Amino acid sequence: MDCARSIELLSDYDAGLLGDDDKLFVITHLSTCSDCDGVFRDLKLIVQTAFAMRSENGIAYPDEESLWQRLSASRVVH
């Protein structure tokens, strides 16, 4: 399994920015790798929570791309 590649593509997958080949790779990988699927569920929860907090409180958060890069760099894949 190529967990590192999957993790790298998750943000773009969630945003609907992947081409067909990468999208199919992520879908297939998430269906067979519970660790990466868990990371994806966590990512979605983080995005939803940040969006809700920003909307409710009018808080300006750091640039999302920079935030995801920092999260990706700090995530250790087993």
C-alpha cells in the first residue's frame, strides 16, 4: 500500500481537485486501508469544525493551504 501518496492527496481529493487516475487511487486505497481512511475522516472533521468556527465566530484562520502543509508534514504514516 502507498499510504504516503494517499495522505498527500487527501486534501485535494476532499476538495474535488484530483484527476481521474489520482481520484481512483485514493478511493481504492481508502477502501482497503483503515489507517488512511481514519486520517481522511479526521481531516474531514477538522475541515468541518474549522469552517463552522470561522462562520460562527467570524474568526480569520491561517491560510488553509499552509495549514494542510503543516499537518501533512507532521503526520507520520505507519
